[in-house]
Amino acid sequence: MKTMFNRWPGGHFKCLTLSYDDGVVEDRELVSIMNRHGIRGTFHLNSGLFGTPGRLNSSDVASLYAGHEISTHMVMHPFPTRLTREEILAETLEDRRSLEALAGYPVRGMSYPYGDYDARVIELLRACGIEYARTVRSTGQFDLPTDWLEWHPTCHHHECLTHADRFLETSKEPWRQGLFCFYVWGHSYEFPNNKNWNLIETFCDKLGHRDDIWYATNMEIVDYIRAVREVRSSADGTLLYNPSAQSVWLTIVKTGENCELKAGQTIRFPA
Ligand SMILES: [Zn+2]
């Protein structure tokens, strides 16, 4: 018998995250649009390319991406499957070290340069402490991945408006009780190249500052789902215990009530 449904922080069932690669100078404009609309995301950076034409300087990184997540995209933007084991380890760990010195926190996420990966790459990334990696394979869905190291996004930003209305309308489908995640990726240099800054402005305007969406970085989503999966229930389903270090939100099926189960808390509700 189903006793509860999982919710995102704040009791929402929808979450939005953006993911942008390469650390290019156009990220300044993108971040300012995102910040204005309360939208958050992750920036996958190549520390070996800072200061090269079109790229940000390392000194820009900490302040520009404050409130968002800094994540690895390997040092020199290689094709990961063409590297030796040693090169994969070096490209990943050296990028982590450089980015962590700027970010001030452990860098735990990644996006595959050129979307290039295979089983061998995944295994080595795990050994490097990488906990999720985004591909470039759009699903058109709002699902969460089975393996975080193969996190397929909903879409590239050129299709973001196509999916935006469907995402907003999912609130009209109460029979769908899953957790929805709208994941958009791209490169910010594509906006001036295609003369369509208005695309992301319109998208952020439509989806930003809403009270039914949780705005998160990629890593926050992974951490939250991990906490959700740790929730334990008693055999009769009347007790729920959250052993994790963060709050978990859920809806009690019987009462329809949304509740926050705090870190370390146990709650009881009628069978
Ligand atoms: Zn890239």
C-alpha cells in the first residue's frame, strides 16, 4: 500500500535545472538572466582553457557562478573515449583540483565533453569521485535517470519553449504523482551566434519565480534524491524516519497533507 509520495523541497513536484558548458564569456549574460528570474543551474568548466579566446578567466569564476554550481568538463575538453585510463584520471582530477580551488567546495559533477562517453569512462569517473554526468541525449521527458552517470537531459535549449508549456501544465494532471525534473542544457555562445537571446529570456520569464517549482543545481537534485531514497518506513507504514542530513518533503496519501520530514526526524501518521 502506498503511504506517501515524494516531493521536492518545499513540497513541490516539479523542479527545473539548467546546465551550461565550457565557461564562455556569454555566461555572464546568461547568469544575469537566470539570476533575475530566480533560476539556478550548473556550469561545466574546462580549467585548462580559462583565458583563451571566448572563455572566462579563472578570476571570474567564483563570483560569476555564486549561487549556481561549478562542475567539471575536464581540463582541456577532450573526447573522453579517446583517452587512456591515465589521461581520463588526470583530466578529471586536475580539473576538479583547479575548480575546487576557485569554488571552495568539492566539485562532484560533470558533463561529457562532446557528449562522448562509454562504460569504461563511467567506471573511471566513479573512481574520481564524480557523482553524476550529463550526456547530450535529449529525452523530451521530465524523468530522473536510472544511473546519474548517464543523466540524459530533457532537451537542448533550442527546444526549451516546446516543452515549457507541457511542463507547466503537468500540475493539471493530479494522477501523475512522480517527481518531475525539467533539465535544459546548452552553450551560452549559441545565443549571440543564433541571435536568439530572447529565447532564454522568454523561457526564464515563463518559468522563473513560480511557487510550484523548485529551482536547483544538478548536484542539489542528486543529493536530494539520495536523501529521499534513504527514508525508512515501519512495517505497518505508520512511521517514517529520515536518517539523512537534510529535510525531505512528502505527501501523506491518506490525508493529502504535505509535510517536511526534517533531518533525523521520525513522524507518525494514522494507518
Ligand atoms: Zn563542451
